Amino acid sequence: MFGLLRSASRPGLAVLRATRTTAAPLASSRVFARTIVTKRFTTDHEAVIYDSDTKLGTVTITDYAQSSLGDVVFVELPTVGTAVKQGDQIGAVESVKAASDIYAPISGTVESINEELSSQPGLLNKSPEQDGWLCKIKVADEAELDALMDAEGYKAHYEQS
Amino acid sequence: MSTTLVSTLSRAAAASARGSWRIRCMATAAGELKKTGLYDFHVENGAKMVPFAGYSMPLSYGSVGAIASHNHVRDSVGLFDVGHMMQTNFRGATATQFLEWLTPSSLSSLEPFASTLSVLLNERGGIIDDTVITKHTASAFYVVTNAGRRDRDLPWFEAKLAEWNASPRAAAGTVTLEVLDGWGLLALQGPRAAEYLQGLTPFDLRTLTFGHSAFVPVDGRRLHVARGGYTGEDGFEISIPPADTGAVARLLSRNPVQLTGLGARDSLRLEAGMCLYGSDLDEDTTPVEAGLTWVIGKDRRETGDFIGAEGVLKHLKDGPPRRRVGLIVEGAPARQGAKIFSPGSDEQLGTVTSGQPSPTLGKNIAMAYVQNGWHKKGTEVEVDVRNKRRKAVLTPMPFYKPRFFRG
């Protein structure tokens, strides 16, 4: 479904628009640490939510993707510990009507996968960008985020498609 | 995320339009597509329209998901627009003999107002199209064929008719072909279909059993109603003159009827073990390979006087090289094109032709062709999905036991 769109557009050099969240809890020794959480999107309708503190990127499909796919019935995820490169196929999402490959939005090592999805694949429809997360990748190179789209760029991308 | 394999439905579209079913294609191709008489009705009802068999057809309606829509037909009643299909009348003193030349069915022994699934065969015995033939009298037949095969079927009908009418076989009377262009065709399907339709007609629908048809008065109109369908449920296919199609569609879509699109149609027919032309059937497949030997009349096997008989009879006698089978696949659903192997080996046994997760069974079901000898139920095989072998077991079809009304 999204195949044609893959090569369609590459985002311009998006200015990093980081979301600033409050710091760790007061009890923490890192009261003054400032975590920057960045959310970026691929042209293939994956999102990555990057936490500069943990260096973990949480990979999801977008809400637009889940609504296009319809009822998700099966999710195939990568094995923990796998080293992936940006653009590698790391899994697949199956709906009644279609199978869609998932590509790594960013390079790194798969740190964990969402085990809930094997029994509740419908989480991808209910909460694609939160509870229905796919996997967390220990990010090798933050700079790769610059090649991805921000929320506005992504919205423009799927609206023109 | 990129779709590797998308709906098999699109494969039934014209060969030139073959390929993945992509959002973009939908948008750009829409302008050139034909419309059924209910196009505006679908749009008014929130349909997501997609190209199918050269037509713009509803995939789904509003926010109703594929599984909910499928289940509604299994549990209650759904309405499908199948007005894209080609409806034709064959009339004339030798119409029975003509259609028995084009198909291997025993139409002479078919009762009036009875229908049969049949196949149009090429000279090699390959399936040009699958079709439902309804006999009204020995000299009048109503035939429904696939929209996606219109460009193949119609010239075939016309050429064979010309040949027939010029031959001594038509001495007792020629045959004419009338295409019911613009006519509507609606399928009301589900366990509550009969109760719903009964509320609209004085005709006693208990007298109309599966595989039979009648002219039924519906709201002052006399409509051709055939009991059957493509879902595995009880139901009706209703043929409607062009001017009345919209009104009848509105009449047939009140609560509890839910408008149902191509998405659910495909999962319903697959559970019912029914073939989709272009995916599960093609011109290189004989009815014997396709598991449709039952459409070949016993008398016709002996006389062998139909187009393609030689190839078909050879497969009957020697056994076909491959057979259509059902599979239940573990883990990931196997889609069209997935290769089938013998366990732990690189010996390819066949290919999946249709596959989906079954909403009713909660399992991944598939239709496939495998080498003769590997077709027995319970046989364990492996299917390659995304370069991983998945276990699969040959399972008799239908996957879902049909609930036809047989009286």
C-alpha cells in the first residue's frame, strides 16, 4: 500500500523541534537533567520517538498507517539483540486485507520488543503510537533523525499521497 | 512500512491492471473507472471506493472495520453491490445445446429456474471464467459472469454464437445474446436475509431453496431473485432494471442490513472455499485441477462434446498434475504467491493463490495449488512468508460450513 510512496519524497533538512518534557522525579539524583524527546516520521509511515537521555528510539506505526491498514491481526517483530540499519526490514504488520513490511526508521540494536502484541495485535489500531509500540532500538547515530520528517512534514506527506 | 502483497481482489481486475493494490493507484485510476448504477449511493453511505475489475467499487463503508463487517454478514445480514458483474440472457431454440458446447455442465437435465455453477472453457480445457447459469426454459438462460473477464467473455460469446448460428447445429433455431448493461445486481447475504426480504414480498420464500430462482414481487416490482451467493450464508442475488436499482438498494439497506464492501466479500468467500477468478482460477487451469470436477455433468464426460473436452477428460483419466487445496498456516498469514515446500526441503510443491486471516476461525486460511499426491488432508507442508518457513496443514474446504437454505 505504501510501496509507491517510499521514494516519493524525502524531507528537507527538518529543523529539530524537540519536545521538552519535565525532568526526572525529584527523588532522582538527576533533578537537573533535561530529557529531550524527539518524534520523527518516515515516508513509509513508521514513527520513532527518541529519548536523548536513554538513547532509545521507540518504533511505532503511525495513526494514519493503522487507519489505512484496518484491523491488525498479526505482528511480526525483530529478535532482541539484532543490529539493524536504517531502512532494514525489521518485521511486518498483517491486517485482514494486507501484509505490510516494517522498516527500521533508525540504525541501532533492538533492545526490547512489545510482547503484548502477540496476544493483542489490536493495540496497533487502538493506540498505534503509544501502547501499540513495536520495539525499542538503542540508537547508534542520532544524526539519522535529521533525515526523517517532523509531524508537520509527515502530515503534508500523507495528505499529498 | 511498505506493502509487499496486497489484496488478491485486485488480481481479478483486468490483466493489464494487475499489481499491488496501492492507495495511489486508487486515486489516479479512479477517473477512468466505470461505475455501477449505485455509485452515488455508495458515496452517500460513506464508502471507500477502490478500483476493482475496471469499476469503482466500495471496499468498506464508513468506520466499519473489515472484521466487524465480515462478522455482521455471518451473524445478521449484509448487502453487496455486485452490479459490476455481467448479466446476460441467451435465448433461442438451441440455447441449451449452445451453452452445453461452451460449458461442461448438464444443462439439459437442469430443472427450470434452477441454477448451477459452471465454467467457460478454452480449447485446452482451461477456465476462461467461472459463471452461474440459471435455466428458465430449455430456450432461455440467464448467465452471470465476472466483470473482470468481460473483455474476454463477451468477444468469446459473440464469436462462438456466430459460429454456432452458421452451423447445422443451429438448424432447429438460432441463439441470441442480450447483455443486461446498466442493470443492477444486489446480493443480500446472511442468516437474517430471508426474514428481511420476506418482509418486503408476499411471495413465500420458504418455497425458494438454494440454487433456485423466481420472479418475486418486491415493493410492486417483479424482480429476478436467485437463492445463493458468494459468502457461504443463506441469501439472495437480485437482478434489477436500471431505473429501479437505487430505490431497491435503499429498500434493502435498512436496519439490520449493513452495506458490505469488497473487503468482507473476499474474506467471506475464502472461508466458504469459493474461488476468485484471476487468483484461484485462470486459463491454464482445468476444472479438474481446480477441484470443480463436480460441475462436469456425468453424461458430458461420456459424450465429451464441449469445447476443451480433450484436456479435461485427460485430467479426469490420468489425474491432474496439481490440485487446488485448502491450508491452515501457523503464525503469519500466507498471501497470494507464497511458495509451498515439503517440510525441511527445498522441493517446491506449489503456490498459495488466496490467503487471509479468517475472522470466523481465528486462523490463517489459504487456497493453494500443490502437486498431485501432496493434496491429501492432514498433509504437513511449509509455506515461505517473508523468507521464513511456516508450518501449514492441508485442510478440507470449505473452511466454514455453508448455511444454505435447502428447505
